[in-house]
Amino acid sequence: MRKIARKGHLSYRDACAVISYWGWIKRSNSYGFYHKYVKPVCSIGKAKEVVRRHALRDNQRWEALTGPGGDA
């Protein structure tokens, strides 16, 4: 989280890491950890938005190469 805070923006790889940590935090007794270290730097919603936009961009590139609904 310090690295993300220093960079000032959330890359795709960082967003994936944040979402992964969120899954770990939800299933353990780490809610205080989330509020102390993760939430001040990045929200889960923001991380999901970065991943969603990346997936849409990849899908558009794939369709441009193969045509709508086509396989390569």
C-alpha cells in the first residue's frame, strides 16, 4: 500500500493485488488492518474499476483482431 501511495495512481497489477488482499482480509480477523492500511490509500471499488476497464480494453482489442464474436 505504501508503494501505491507513493506512486499516486493505481495500476492494473496493483489493483489486482488490492483485490486479492481484500479477499484475504474478509476471511480473516483483519478488519482493523483494512481500515488502518488499505482504506486510506485505495478503495476496493476503485481497484475493481481499474480491473474492469482493463478487461474491457482487452476485449475490445481481441474483437478488433478477430471480429465480433469470432475466434482467431
